[in-house]
Amino acid sequence: MLVAKQVCKSYHGYKILKQIDLSIHMGEMVAIMGPSGAGKTTLLHLLSTLERPDSGLLTLDGVDLIGLKGPALSTFRNKKIGFVFQFHNLLPEFTLFENICMPGYIGAFSKKEVVEKANHLLDLLGISHRKNHLPEAVSGGERQRAAMARALINDPSIVFADEPSGNLDSKNGEMLHALFLDLSKRLKQTFVLVTHNQSLATIVDKILLLEDGILQPA
């Protein structure tokens, strides 16, 4: 499903990632782990098309991601890739419901279809009672659930999450981890998560251990 071969990335002459080879299969929940500065977020950004590698091959559902540019890349990203960030990145002037719907509207789905899917996700994630609240009016855990719903609204092939529980207390962090596991099993959704959280490592299907820009056996 997602394949990287000999992927390399440097900044200012310093090699961050060195000949990365990996494969992620549909429905897997994968954790990218390793010490600070190992290149975990850089790898996530490359896999999710937010950055481009210097060399190598990168494909998702058989599509050459490196060859996509401009509007074609934006369209592919909107339809195929979801994101959950550490600080949720919800737009503060819009309600949770409006934030969740936005990728669907951008993807040119019908309003009826987007609204039905958003309401379904709100129910699934247990935040329907907060749908008309602004992000500042709900808890951190509820904001991250809304961010997850936004990531799922277009039925992406894969969802990337960068330290999704890093800004939550331990209780809400554990609840979020359980939610990832539930969605992975129930929706057969593919997740790739960057995390330092050791408890999360116990529930994923695969660990990618990154040290000094090189994938090590986990």
C-alpha cells in the first residue's frame, strides 16, 4: 500500500534520513519511534507528501508520490491522506462540526454527503454533544477527537499522526490510543503515528525504530 525505497533527505548538507526502505499494508497501525533528533517527523512528512525526498521511490496505492506536483498533489492528498497533529490545528473561528466538514467540501463532495459523514464521525467518536462548540470551548481530548474526525471525513487510504497524544494528560492520552486501536480494527483504517509513548507501542501492529536516520530492527 505505502512503499518507500532508498529514500534519503538532507538539510544544509546534513543527512537526516539515509536510504529508508519500508512497506506499510492496508489496515496496519504503525508507530515510528526513536530518540529525539532521529528524523521521525521528517520521515512522517516525507511519507505524507508534506515534504519531498532528495532521492528514492515513494508510492501510495501504486501512485508515484514524488511525481505528483501542484494541483494534482493537493487533490491526491485531500482524497487519500488524513492528518492528526499534536496541537490539533483546528481553525479557532469555526465550530468542531465546521472544522470536520472542511476537507469534504474542498474535496467537492456534496453537502448532504459531507454532513452525513461528519455527523456519523461525531457519533462514532463520542463528541456529538460538542459539535456546535468552538475549539476553545472544549477539552484537549475533545479537540483531538475532532481532529481525528476531520482526518477521516474523506475516507483516506492512510492517516498520519505526529505525537497525537503529546499535548494531552495521561488519562486522555490513553483514551486517544484506545480510540486509534478501535478505529483501526473497526474501519480497517491504516494509521502511521510518530510517538515517544511506550504504552502506544504495545498496541500497534508494527514499530519502525529510527536511529540516526536509519531504520533499525524493532
